[in-house]
Amino acid sequence: MCHVDEELAAQVGQDILARAGSYAALDDTARNVLISPFAEEVAGYEPADSPLELKGAVSVVVRSSLLEEAHSHGPVEAGGIEGITTVAAAQLSHFLAARRRFPVTVEDNLFADLADICPRAWSCLSAVSLAYGPGGGRWPYRVPATPVPELPLAEVDAPRAENHENAVVLSGIDTRFDQLIVQRMGEAAENGDMVWLTSSFSRISRNLGKLLRAMEYLLAHDVPILTANYLLRQHEIWVRRGELAPVDPEDPLAAWRVSRGLSGTHRATVAEVVKQLEAKKQPTGTDAACAGGRLEPST
């Protein structure tokens, strides 16, 4: 179905196995934090009857593996991704259950240091993970006393996308920051009155280390992050109550126009963003800093 050669398939498989082992070695609290950035994106994924925790685990372990390289550079297309992740759910469920019964020590855990490297982002996502049980709403959290991070360096001059103005093409698991996202992050921090817009966190990065670094910088500089269903601020998070709105990577406004489940600051922020973007009639992309209505995709 995907026409993947044997060597690439072996590389992807080895990477997925390493990620699965690292994920399985974590406690439930850490796992919940890791899946929280992707929960709104995978809520409607197949298998439909799979619990959100398993769908999130598939996103972290399988979807965000080297499979992304095979997708972004070929030969795995969107249909292949859907088929692979759907089939992987049952296999990963069995693997995690086996590791729960017979734990295996992982010396170089791929996810173990994230809480120490990005304490603000980790605390923020911890609040998001706690909000699901009671059905969303506002959750305050404590910001760790830690130095304010510097703006990441632009490590790659990524090519511009042909189908989106002011966008670049870069693999979703590339650990490097491109010139456009670094520029936008710096502008958002300096402006003091911007909201970072993204349909879902995977549009920033599927690499958790890179994603949390971006979040750490934005939160440290008081830049709120607005996704289809979340509003994340330095001391509080908001999660849409009830059923999450579907994520549309090409049109974030589709979710933001749905006011169901929004309240308080979250509702007011979404209303203002929609008002600004519709007034300027900006094309809706993936990631952006918005004060005067800018919306500029990065990947």
C-alpha cells in the first residue's frame, strides 16, 4: 500500500520500537503529559472505539516516529499513515500491557529529560492532562522558578512552501528550528500583545523536544498559545468543555467558529481572534502570532 523499501521499513520499525520502549517505561502521569499536545488532534481518529490514551500513545510512538520522514518525503501518503496508525493501535496496546506486567528498564529513555529541560511547558501540559477527567474548563498551574530561555537559533534555512504564502517546508519531526518560526517567535515575544495561533501542536512540531522548547519560550514571554481546543497561558490553561472541536490543519477558524464548550477568557480570546482574522480575510494556515490578525504557517 505504501511501497516502502525494506531498508526504510526496518529503520521506521526500529525507531517505533525504541519509542515504544521509552514510553512504556514512564509512569502514567508522564505518559499523560506526553499525549496531551496531540489529544485534540487524535480524538476522532480510528479505531473509533479506542480510548483517548491509546490514540495519544499511537501519536507519540508511531505517528511521530521516522514514519513522518517516510510521509513528508514519500512514499507514505496520508491514506497510508491512517492505515498504519489504525493497525498499530492494537499492537501498541498489547505491547504496553506486556510491559506493564513485565517492566523493562530503559537506560536512554527518549522522553525522560523533557520535564527538566522545559519545566514551564511540562507544568502547563500537566494541567492540560488533568483537565480532561473533569471535562475541561480552566485549570491554574504553578510556574516553576527557572531562567527565561533565549530565542532558539535558526538552524536550517528551510525552503518556502509553494501552496502557502510565508510558509516553509520541513519534516514534522525535524529537531531544527527554521528561520520563519524563529522570526515569528521573536516578534511575538517582543510585541507583548500577541496570541500564538495553531490548529494543533503537531503543526509546530511532532518532535516533543522541539515542541516543548517552543512552548517554553512562548510561555516564558507571556505569549498565549491558542489551538483548536486549548488556550495555554503562563499561569492557567483552558480546555474546551465536552466534545472537542475537530482539528482542521488548513482552516483553524473552522474550530474557533464553534463556541460550544468555551467560557471566560478562552471564549473571549477566540472571539477576538476570529474577529481579527475575518476582518483581514487572512488565509488560514498552521502557526501564527496574531495581534493585528497575522496568520503565517511554518511547516
